[in-house]
Amino acid sequence: MSMKNSIPVKELLMQVSKPIFAIQNKEGLNFITRDNDYFINALHEDAMHSVKAFVPAIKPENLGDKNFKKRHSLKYPYIAGAMANGITSAEMVTTMAENGMLGFLGAGGLSLKKIEENIIKLKNTLQDKPFGFNLIHSPGDPAHEMATVDLYLKYNIKLISAAAFMRMTPALVFYRIKGIYKNNQGEIVTPHHIIAKVSRIEIARQFFSPPPEKLVNILLEKGLVSNQEAELSQHIPMAQDLTAEADSGGHTDNRPALALLPTMMALKNEFIKKYNYKEPLCVGLAGGIATPQSAAAAFSMGAAYILTGSINQSCIEAEICEDVKKMLCLAEQADVAMAPAADMFEIGAKVQVLKRGTMFPVRAEKLYKFYKSYNSFDEIDEKSKQEIQEKFLQTSFEDAWKSTKDFFQKNGNIKEIQRAQDDPKTKMALVFRSYLGLSSKWAIQGIPQRKMDYQIWCGPAIGAFNQWVKGSFLETHENRKTDEIALNLLLGACICIRVSILKNQGVEIEDADLFKPMSKKEIFTFL
Ligand SMILES: Cc1cc2nc3c(=O)[nH]c(=O)nc-3n(C[C@H](O)[C@H](O)[C@H](O)COP(=O)(O)O)c2cc1C
């Protein structure tokens, strides 16, 4: 009998809520879904038919870890990661929340006043919808870290993403344990959640452990937490959710995702056993996720959720100038480089940035080499000093120091000024750091005469994304919307997983152009 209800397999693979059966008969292989009357008649009539392969329905809302989605009231396991200086804007966070996903406002580098304004705005707009704020470790300014936490607690921000931590700090522990209590059923309730972003195993261990007793005792002595909060804190992990961050834009250890995720997942299982926590731990993946295939790979490896950064910076909701978005749309995978970081300049920390169309990575590297080789700016040879002052700083070193000093004074960071006045090498570091910090601001504001100094954090993901969307409506930044891109990656991941299930059962299919970027409206016709 002929398979009159057989449908082209590509079309079926897109309909992710329907299972697919690959039926072998004497005429060949045919693909059908449960909807076809084949199941009522043909299978019984013709013993020559056999089910050669089966593909289950896989919907975007079924991807990832159920516990993670439930914990944060999400429909989809997708996070738009924090991008400093408010690049992940209130608008981006809002669009994610309104579409069943999560966004973290990029609070790093923003003043307390700006953070507070954003908190008020988001609380008013989103009310109980899920959203969060970033807390970036400030080793040089613990007071700012604590003041940021005070704000989050004051406004009852229930979720933060903790990044760049090298160890647990009093501010982070304070956020996590303030307000915990036991309910009538004897269960520990934690009002404040941390999603940790980590690329190192030793830091992940600290996040999956209870808060260090030593820090809890400091908070107790200061009267910041109660005896009950301190006691209960020893039964909960610092973070229940941890994003394993592979090679990414911004701060990165350039770890490969394929190696990092399994290790972090093994660690999660080790800590579940060790502490017997009542609530499950989850591990998500970030770094390099930009296409349906990479999203599919993450979920196939067991990621509880995925988190993106670089690709969102080219979207309309990103708070960065249009010129930078255009530059990002042209980037290919190799158009990124590691450059010295402004915040941890002296210890040689690096960030991944765009190199196409800007001289920033080369200039920043030069400054770092001078800093390492000389004990003061005066020791540098005349020609290089001239280049730094004329091209990079565009003012004299002493004038640049005056502005740097003003900046630190304004932020109440007198200790740093003192340090620099006592030591010319530190003074040089602060002036160079100030150039590095300003170069991010110039890129955000779009100062054309500073285009060659634009510091644009970004990883190879942007190149992979640009290649995937080439020729589609998503090629230009004007059409890039964070939520639409996220839905494309999620639906695309479902299709890719279905394709590989089929292939792994020995069915050959042509996978070129299987999933092209679609509008949100079109996407919903498949869900
Ligand atoms: C422009 C930019 C700024 C970023 N700033 C921060 C930040 O302030 N805090 C943070 O936790 N992560 C920051 N990140 C990292 C992202 O949140 C995310 O983890 C990362 O970009 C994911 O990797 P991908 O770039 O390959 O998508 C930044 C990334 C970019 C591209």
C-alpha cells in the first residue's frame, strides 16, 4: 500500500509538538505523525511496514530543567545575561520577562543612583514577573558592593546574577541569607536567590556550599543578620543555580563549553549528595551560544538553561550606540581579541572584545606592557609617552591624572587616590585604567572622534550568529529583537535535536537550511 499521508520530513521536523514516525515499506521510507489515519489502518493491514525511527515531540518550554523554570517562574529556560553599564537595559529585561524568559539588568559600572532608577522602573513595569539585577564583584571597592546589595535588599530584588567573584564576600552572603526563615511546615524559605556565573571549579564549589561561617559570623557581630538567619544559612547553598561560562564576551577564561559543562554538572551532583539539600541544584551554560545548533548542543548535554550575551548587544533594546551595533553586525568569528580589563588591570585580567573596526585591543595591550615594564610614567621613552598622550589620552598625563583623581574623589574612593599619590606605578595604572574605562563609555555613547578607541565586549558568538542570519531579516541591527532571537534559538534547538535523534537512528536526511530565522509570529505557528 502507498503512504498517501506521508509528509516531507523537513516540514514535519518543524512541527515540534508532533512526534514523527519513519515508516519503512517496500516503496521506501515515509514520514508521518500520529495525526495520520495510517495508525488506524495501514499498520494492521500490511505486515511489510515497520517503524524504522521515532522522533518525540520536543517543545521549547520542555527544554532544560523543570526545577529551574519553576523556581524562577519561567516558561522558557533562557536568560539574557547582564551586560555592564546598563547595556542590558530595563527595556531588554522587560521584553524577556514579558515573553516568559529572564533578563539581568547590567548594573556593573552604573552609579547607585542609576541602579536605583532602574529598580524603580522595572518594579513598576514588571511587578511580579521574573527579572533580576547583576552584582559584579568589586575587589577594589567592597563598599560599593555592599551599597549595591543594600539597594537590592531595600527594594526586595529577589534574584541577582553574581559575577566575577573570586571568593564569597560579606555583601554576597548578606544578600543571600537576609530574611531566610522556617515556614509552618518546617521548610527553609529563602527570599533571595543568586544565579552564579562561574568558569572555575574552585569558585563553583564555594557557590554550591553553604555560606562560609566566618562571613556569617561577621554579619552576626555587626547585627546585620539574626541568630536564626545565621543558623539556617548553614543548610542552604550560596547559589542553587550556576551558569557555567565558557569562552564568552567580556571577562572570560576562554574555557571550551564542551569540556566545562560536564565538569560543572558533575560538581553539582557531588554537592547534592554531600549536603543533601532539600531543593535541587541546576547548571546552565553560557558562552558561544548564538545558533540553533549551539543551543541544541547545550540542552543535549544537559544544560538546565542557556544564557546569551554577545548577540543581544546588537539588538534594538541594547543601550549602546547604533554605530557599535552596525560594527557588531559585520563581525566574523575571528574578529575578537583578548584585551586588558579596566577593573583588574594590575593583576593582568583580560576581557574579550571586538577588534574589527577599532584599535582598542592593540592600544590597551600597549598600555599594559608599559605598566608591567616601568615603575612610573616618566620612565617610558619619549616617543611612546608622546603617542600615549596625543593619541590615547588626547591630553597630557598630568591632566589625565587630574580627571582620574576627580573621578575617584566623586565616587568616594579616597584610598585609591592615596595609593597613587604614594606610588607612581599605581598612579600610572589608575590613569591607564581610566582610559580603559572611558573607552567603554565612548562606545556606549557613540563619540565618533573616539571610534578607534571603542571598547566593545564581545565573543566569537557574534560571528556565528551573523553567519547564521546572513541574508535574512535578522542581518541588520534594526530588526534584531532580544526576545525574537531567543525564541528562534529555542525553536531552532528543538528542531536540531529532532534532526539528530532521527540521524542517530540511521535515517539519512538533508539538513541544509533546515531552520532559517523566523519572525515571532511565524514561530508561534509551529508551537
Ligand atoms: C558587552 C558585554 C558586557 C558584559 N557585561 C557583563 C557584566 O557586567 N556582568 C556579567 O555578569 N556578565 C557580563 N557579560 C557576560 C554576559 O552576561 C554573558 O555571560 C556572556 O556574554 C555569554 O557569552 P557570549 O558572549 O558568548 O554570549 C557581558 C558580555 C558582553 C558581551
